[in-house]
Amino acid sequence: MACLLRVARNPTFERSTVASKRQNPKTIPSFHCKASSLRTKTMSQSSAPGEKLKRKRREKKAEEEEEAIGGDIEDLFSDKETQKIRMSLLDWYDANKRDLPWRKRKDESEKERRAYEVWVSEIMLQQTRVQTVLEYYKRWMHKWPTIYDLAQASLEEVNEMWAGLGYYRRGRFLLEGAKMVVAGKDGFPNQVSSLMKVKGIGEYTAGAIASIAFNEAVPVVDGNLIRVLARLKAISANPKDRLTARNFWKLAAQLVDPSRPGDFNQSLMELGATLCTVSKPSCSSCPVSSQCRAYSLSLENRTISVTNYPTKVVKAKPRCDFCSVCVLEILNLERNQSGGRFVLVKRPEEGLLAGLWEFPSVILDKEAGLATRRNAINLYLKDAFQVEPKKTCTIVSRKELGEFVHIFTHIRRKVYVELLVVQLTDDLFKDQANHTLTWKCVGSDALSTMGLTSAVRKVYSMVEAHKQGSSVAPDSSNRAAISRKRRIS
């Protein structure tokens, strides 16, 4: 009763429902947290020192009240429910788990090896399907079978191995984290607290490594786990809300099996990935359907669906931008080449696609016509390489190849592609390039096997399609010049 009274009085906690408007909200048990309501007034207070101190005290008090709420939630699993869910899930997992390479058992002497494998797999699986990850994982482990092998790799090698998997910062953090662990004197961290000190390892990944590799009884919470827990308890609160997210961690912590924490966490992941899916859950096959409140409610009321949980969060609309890409192909008559070499530019070491290779390109202020795009490219080539079409080089051909849309997490980019073939000599080229650029020239064979992003690969496929339809031949022996400071051979 004390718990219920405390919840009832607190303005940050209320009962809610996803049922139809005709239904009484009190008929569906769930919780909904409004973490920001306590701070509404404090944000507009005076910035005077005294007011700042009062505001800090109020915020601290609000956080303490939130902690009290989280610790006394009446919707925590009962001991009987907890035991039943553990037993049902582990039995189901033992009989139905997928045969995945990172799940291979290691003996006690190879815990660090297992931890490394779990780490790599969990990072690759973020925002990526298992079927996509499988081949990447196998190639990665063949090249860097231990954390010590990875620590010796270069960022260039890691980027090439990661190419096409997306979210490239993940690969860079894996490399930096490996170097950090190897440079330390304490070996591979084996607890959540120490794992979270490693670059690129957050709370979820730390929990996965600690529980699976080192048998630490700690929870994990990702999108799959949130979906499973939200349905088990019919939680209609916004899963992105800070307090709600913390409560999901508390529920997961209550459930984790102390004797088999790694297997139990993987059973929850497996359930969310295979049966308790976003739009088509297989409730009839679910090992914990008898403990699932959302499923029970859906049977009682046809207006309620299991897929109502968790609450759908409206994603921010990606911003649109426009990019003009110039595939610059250089024909060198002195070397009697049958084909040209392509210029690739390395992106800055920070920001989107950091440190990756791409064809010369410019971001446009807005959607633009051909003349405007070519003018922008011409200015870039002059500034970067001292190349001025028709002035400092002989144009063999210049062809607009088309356009496509590439989607990043937060950007919808329209890409215009052109192929510019010019006659130059490498000796002149290397003397005049912008000294702040890192670039290299590669042949078509090397370009076909390089680790390139999917967008760059798409651009090059347009070039290949064009060349298959019409060959390009040099028509002059005139020389021109372009080049750079740091030559990458």
C-alpha cells in the first residue's frame, strides 16, 4: 500500500493505456512516465546564483523522487513470474537457438577469446541484420582472430573490412578499443564497470560481454529486449523517455538468471529477433505467452493488439541535401595505358564517413541544374588539384551518368554523378595538388576490389555500366597538370 500511495501522489507517474478511446484507461495495467514534468518550471527561472542553487536542489530532489518511483514500481515481476519466465525461456532457447559463429562455446581458458568474439558480433549487429553480419564476421575473424591481431591493424584496413556494413564509426571504435585493451596491463576487462571504460563499449555491449563471456549476472537492454519487456508487462510509456528506459533496465535486471546470465540474455535477444517481432509476432509459438500481459489483453479485447506495445515513437524526418560527384579518370599517354586511373579523395578524420575514400564531390546548397553543378565541380577541381577543364588539361569526354538517392540515418542525399576523362601525366599531377588533401590514384582493377562505402560503390557501378555501353579513347597527347601534398601509393 505504501508503494501505491507514493505512486498515486507523485505527478510524474500515472497509469495509461493504448486501448481505444471508448475504453476506461484504468482497465489496462501499464505505466507511463513523464520525466520532464517536474522540471517545467525550473527551466525558466532566473539565472542568478541563488536561483541556480535552488534549481539544482529542486532537480536533485526530482531525481531522488524518480529513483524512489523506479525502485517501488508495482509492475515488477513477481518471484513466481520471474522463475517461470527464466525456466521457459532457457528451455526454449536450448532447443531453438540459431547456430551462429559467435555462440560457439569456449573452455574456461579462452574466456578472453570469447569476450572478443562477442564484442565484435555485438558491434556489427547494431542496426544490422544477422544475415548481413555473418559474412562480415567470418572475414573479420579470419583476418584478426584475436584482439591482439586487431590491435596491430590500421584504420585503413579496418575501414576496408567494414565497407558496406554502414555506421562506419563502429569499426573505428572497435580498433581504438582493441588498442586500448592491449595497451593496458590488466588484460581483457571482465566486468561491466571496467568494460564501459573501453572506447566504443556502452552499457548494452558491456552487459552482453560480461554476461556471455564472463558469466556476470547483469542485464542487457536493446530494441529487441524493450519490445519483449514492453509486451510482457503491457508498458505503453514512450520507450525513449529517460525514466522509462531506466525502468526497462530494472525489469531486465530482475529477470536475468544468476546461474546462466549469458544464455538467458541471449534467449531474450533470440525471442525478440525470431518470434516477438515488430509487426508479426508469433504469439502461439512463444514460450512465455502465458506470462505476457499484452497477449492476454489482446485476447480479452479485440481493439487491443500485441503490436501496440511498445509505443511507436515518431522518428525525426531526415534532412535533405544534394551532392555532385565527379568521377575523375586520368589517362596517361606516357605509360601507354589502355585504361585510366581514378582519383579518390580521403574524407576528414571526423564527421560523416570519417577517414573513408570517395570520388571528388561537392555538397550543393540546393537542388541544381547541370550548369550549376558543373560550375561547382570545376571550382573544386581547380582549388583541390589545379585542374581546369579546357585550360590545364585535355578533356577526352565529360558525361552525365545519372542520379540516385542515398539514405543515411539522418540525411536523405540526392547524388548527381558525372564521369570526367582527361589526359595528364602523373609527374605533373603530383606537383600541383592542394597540400591539405590526402588522395590517391587507383586503377579499375584495384577499385573493383577496394573496400568502398555502398554509395561510392553505387557511383562506380554507374561508371562501369557506362563503359560497357561505350568505350573511351584518348584523342590527344597534350599534357596537363594536377596533384597533391601527400601521395598515397
